[in-house]
Amino acid sequence: MSSYRPPLSLTVLGSVFIGLFGCISLFIAQDIIRRKGWKTMMGVMIPVYILNALYLGPLTIWTYWKYGRPAKPTETHNHNHQAGHIDHSAMDHGMNHGMDHSEMDHSKMEHGMNHDSMDHSKMTHSEGHLSHAQMHGGGNLPIFVIVTIAVCHCGAGCLLGDIVGEWIVFGTDYAFALIFGIGFQYWSIAPMSGDYGWNSVVRAAKADFLSLTFFEIGLFGWMAIFQLAIFQSKLEMDNVVYWWMMQIGMFFGHWTAFPINWWLIKADIKEAQV
């Protein structure tokens, strides 16, 4: 198949789309840094939002802004300050009231002490990394948002796999995407379940294999269409139009992976989180 050299008009158009989505990605990155999102977000969600904005720009910024954006550090500080504020007059009243009673119910005191001495080791790591939506009572998210975020984990791995695989060895995209994808899945499943062992690795591999396979149907299907039907020649990867076509293919891949991710969440194979 002969090589296709795209005209200047397509090069300019591709540059506009890639540049625009790149700006959205940079905006999300700076917003997370400015708000110190690593303190309140689950760590894996930071690269997931940033990477997915490169091909899913408007949908990513909408999802991040409405459901995943971390609170400002000042808001977090004020919340903690208010939560830790003690009404000293009420405390004094309680102390005086308690001193008026000469006999104390020791059984109740022991029960209270046992209740307060909880086994904090059972708390999962994820409880310390709540998203903005979770901190503001957004636990019951719409199923569209839950599945969209689940697909974005796969999309982040696929994006890295395509970039690395394309430049290293042609035809290894799927393998690299699977490796990166399993990593993203693991760091979403393990913190949520509290299990950092082999079981989470198996769950991540199972989830990403199915998710990535359906994602690649959209991506590779579009690649075949623009190579064989639209341009009828091979579009080399050393030009902007090739990566613009890849950006479009990733967009299609997101939607071909949407149904299987809905099922994976319903089957408790993937964790639903923001």
C-alpha cells in the first residue's frame, strides 16, 4: 500500500483538534495541582482525567468538573476547622452535670470506651482519598457517569499503549495497552477493595482484557476505515493527521467499550468510583 501525504488543510484541521484537546488536558492538570488534588482524589484518577481529555475533551472536562473536581485546600481547611471546633460552654455544662452524679454507670462507660477504640486498621486506604463528589454526598452517581469513568480507565491505558507501541514496534499496540490498562485497573480496584494482593491483579486483568478488547474494536475499526476506505493508502504516523485519526478512533473506542463496562460494573468485576 502506497503512503498517503495529507494536504495542508487536513494538517491544519488535525492540529486544531489535537491542540484544543491538549489545552483541555493541561487545564485539568493545572486545576488538580492548584487544588492539591492528590490529597483528596484517588491517585489513579489524576492521570485518568488528564489522559482521557486528549481524545474525549468536552466529556472529560464535564465529568471532572461536575463529579471529580477536588475541593479547594481552603475549603478543606475550613471544613476540618469547623468539624474540630468545640462548644466549650456545652462541655463545661456536661462536666458540671456529670460531677453532680456521685454514682456512675461503669458498664456504660466501658461500652463507650470499647466503642471508641475501633480497629482503625480495618479502614480501607480509599477512605482517605475521597473525591469531591463523594465528599459532597455524590455517592449515588448516574449510571452514565459511572460507566463513563470506568471506560476512561481503559482509555488511559489504551492511549499510553498506542503511543508507546506505535513508536517502538508496529503491531504491539494491544499488548502495551493491555499492560498499561491492567495497571490503571489495579490501582482503582485495590484501593477501593482494600486488597493489594493477587486477587486484585486477577480482577484487574479480567476487567481490562474485556474492556480493552471492546475499546480496540472501535479504534482499530476506525483505523481500517480511514486507511482502506477514506484515504485508500497508508497514512504514516509521522504526521499530525495520523494522530488526529487516532484521536477520533479513541473517541469511537470509548463508546464501543461502554456496554461491556456497564456489565463489568454490574457484575462487580470493576469498581465504580470517581
